[in-house]
Amino acid sequence: MAKQIIGTVTKYTGNEHRYLTGYTVRIIAVFKNAARDDFDPDEEDGYLNDDADIARSGGITADDRVEVLPWLEREGRYSFASSDPRAIDLECFSVISK
């Protein structure tokens, strides 16, 4: 069985998106290979929001970005606005080599 990625709640630990620093976030999708310099946003299967599709694509790598929703503590809900940090900037993927 594939590891659950979609819906995972973790912390943002990077510095690329400073406004996310310290936030708890929920993963809603993966942008496959979007952290690469040669990324083509029009490539088929580049946006994955199903764990089985993520597993078939080789899982999460340092070349991926993830779409996340930050938890808004004061409002008691996740934001409506998403962000796209590098996968390696999330605590749950910190063991992936850069």
C-alpha cells in the first residue's frame, strides 16, 4: 500500500516562503518535478492529488513541490489560499536528500 501523502499534516521548516515559517500545513497536492530548473508546467501528470498516482510517479523527491494549506490558529481552520513550497522544506520529508 502506498504511503499517504495527501492530507498529511506537517510543519513548514524552510525559508523560501517566509510567511509559512513555523506554520502547520496540510498537503493537498504534489507538483511533480516543479523544483527543477527545467520544469514544464504544461507537462501531463505534473499535478497529482491522489496517493496512488504519487506512488506510481515514484513518490516524493527533492525535485517536487507540494501544494499546502496553512493552519490559521486564530481562526481555527486551514487557509483558503495555498502555497507551493519545496517538498524538502516540510518536516515530514526532511530526510529526502537535496
